[in-house]
Amino acid sequence: MGLSAYFRLVRAGYVLAREGAFSIINTHDLPPGMRFGVAAARLIERRAVRRTGRVERLTRALNRLGPTYVKFGQTLATRPDIVGADIAEDLSALQDRMDPFDPALVPVLLSEALGNKAEGLRDLSAPIAAASIAQVHQAQLTVANGQSRKVAVKMLRPGVAHRFMADIESYYAGARLVEKLVSATRRLKPTEIVATLDHSARLELDLRLEAASISEFAENIENDEGFVIPEIHWEHTAQNVLTTAWIEGIPIRNLAALDAAGLDRKTLATNLLQSFLKHAIRDGFFHADMHPGNLFIDPITGNIVAVDFGIMGRINKAERRFLADILYGFISRDYQMVARRHFDIGYVPDNQSIEDFALAIRSIGEPLHGRKASDISMARVLGQLFAITDLFDMQTRPELVLLQKSMVLVEGVARALDPDLNIWTTAEPVVGAWLRHEEGPIGKIEDARAALEIIADSARRVPVLLRQAEAVMLDYHAQRQARPTIAPWMGKSLFWGLMVLLLALIWRVVTV
């Protein structure tokens, strides 16, 4: 880890503080240490920010700092309830209205990536959308039968991988420094969180992997209604170029256009939130970058059309069950169950009181019930959550970071569509149906089938493991024949002891 990483981190902190990034934080419910940190950072704010409260240069600052900072700004743009409507509007430019790269580079990039296949792409437009990682052009693709199809061609920005890795390196430096200097932050596992972001970034920088994500996602939602994604053109896809079918739609943030088209925004908000929950809870594979720049509405069908699958989230069955139980616990106001699940998954250490934690969860959940989204201050809720995590020494689960970030994004977009959205009643049909399925006969049969597959797989391995164990014992005896020190009965006992241990290990795997 070079000194340059620390320099970049200090520079980023200075730029953000100078441009008023810390002024948007509501410190009322934050722990004392965090309040002090925010107050100290605000000492170097520009006087114009202090005088007017306007953070007009923050968007440019994030763009200048690098692509990972832009990603953070994109998330904040969906939360006017946290950062304010003016700041959210400014930050929305980071979603798809950034400056494009030199247009003279486009033909060169296509030729290098696709070779002769690049000739099949004609009439490339100027960039339709430009974001931190890539930009998108419209083009005509000549297919096998000589016909032409309208397509979207996504190209990575030249040099973006280097900038991304430089950002991540500085994040590692900061995380390790914080862990070393502030022991209280170790429970938040900042280094592991950065590692999760690092892995996600590396996947995003290979558009072939994005194409594979689109393919898997399409299979998952094949029978769903109301949520669709574009088709891939594999022959015109490479590491830094992705070609998909062109989609016509109204940007989901253009509320006036949605109203003019006669689309029901309340229905769209419900569809968006429920679709995300299906993908996360039912499939364990979800779009983890659903900011408004990546979402469109088909004006004819009313379907939500998602694009940009560079960042995807994946959670296993246990994590899906945790999410479903937590949501259903809040829906049914069963705070004791919500508390138990936090202990089960390791969020809260065993030395804490489950009853006291349930009481703390109730203090968050009860004020939210029966209230419209527009009446809920997410800034205050997040501040209260910070205080509770500190009070109960809660541990971060890095593998759930993408899920948590995505839920903040989706809920923010849904609130913009329908300020009266009731999150709990909207989530109940999806969460309740999945839990009933898991607890019902079909769910039990599926669990039994999975267990039988594990047993069958383990059984197939037993002969191989026995032969390996026998070979080891034969080799051992061959080496000891010249000077035997173990009685025959001891050798047999050792052999069968190993067999018992092996079978015990197999049984352990099967029954976990």
C-alpha cells in the first residue's frame, strides 16, 4: 500500500469537506464521536456553503474525485429525504449526464474489441447516456438475414479500470487506518466492506460478465410480469463493449412524462419494490445499481425496463431467509423475532440482551407503521440505527452490504414515484408468499431434495476417500516394514478409527 493511496484519501476528504458534503448530514441522532468528526470536517467548508447552505459544486467534486465517489453520489441522488431536494437534483446528473469521452476514440475501441464484427455496427449516434464507468450509443446492427436492428452499444471509458483501482486502493488504506486508530470501528469491518466493493468493481469492469448476468437474470424473471430487461447480442460483446437490444422508454425520474402518458405512478412504485424483493428473496440474485438512470418505463405496456447490470448482488438461502424474516417481522410487528434473527445471523453478539435489542427495534419500527413514505424521515431513522448499532456492539455483515445499499436505492426511487407508498403493505405479498412457500409442503420437499443431493454427492465420494485412505495406510506400512514399531492390532485400530472419523465428517456435512 503506497503513500499515494493515503494522499488520494486525504485529498478526497479535503475536497468533500470543502464543498460542503458533510453539511448534508443530520447529526442530531449520531453518536458523539461521529458528531465531533462531522463538526471538525465542516471547519474547512467554503464560506458560500456556510452562508447559503447551497452545495452547488458537490456534483463536480465527486466527478473529479473518481468513479467510486460518483457511485456514492448516485445513491444520494435517490434520497432527497436525506440530502434535500436541491442537492438530490444536482446529484442526479451523475446518473447518466456526465461528460462523454472523446468521440474519436469510439471507432478505435470498437475495432480493437470486436475485430471484423465491428463492421456490423452502423450509424452510431452521439452518446445517449454517459456515466462514471461507461457511455451508451444507439446503433444499427446488421443481423444474419441482412435485416437491421436498433441496438444499444455500451463502451467502458478508456482508463476507467486504473481510476477505479486507485480509488479502491485508497479505500483500503483508509479502512485499515481507521481500524488501527479507532478500535470501536472494528465491529463495522471496514476492510471487509471495501473488499466487497473491490470484488463488485472488478466484475463491473468486464462487460462479458455483465452480459452473463443479464442472461441469468432473464432466466429468473422469464415468467414474471411488469419487469423486463433487454436481449444480449453475444457476437458483438467483448470485455469493454456490450451490445443489447435497444429499448424505448420514459426515464423513471421524468414524472411529468409518466403522468402525460397516463401511467399510474402508484402502480409503478409497487411493481418496482415488489420486483426487487422477488429478485432478492426468491432468486437470491438482484440488480444492485437501480438508480433512476438505469430504469425506464415502457409507455405502451407500463413495464419497468432495467438496464446496466454491471453491479449485481447475490445472497444465499440463509441470507434470503434473514431478509424475509426481518421484513415480515416489521410488517407483523413481531420485534422479538426480528431481534432473534439478528442474533442468529451474527449481527449482534451473544453477550447482549435479546429482550433489550427487541425493545430498541420496537423504538424504530412502531413510529413507521401506518405512516406514508413522505411522513418518514429516513435521515432520522438512519441516525437512530447508528445509535443502536453502537449501543449493542452490532457487527457488520459485508456480504449484505450490496443488498442494504440496493434497498436504499430502490426505496428512494419508489418514494419518488409515490410519496404515499406504504412500504410494509407493499412488501407483504412477496415476503409472506415466500415464507409460506418455504414453511409449506413444497418448501419442505425442496429442502429434503437438497439434503438428498448432498447425501448422494457425499456417497459418491466415499469410495474414492476409502481408496485414498487405504493407499496412505499401505504406504505407511511399506515404510515401516523394516522396523515395525506398531502392533498389527494398532494399525487396524488406526485404520478403522480414520474410517469412523471420515464417516463422522460426512455426516456433519450432510446435517449442517
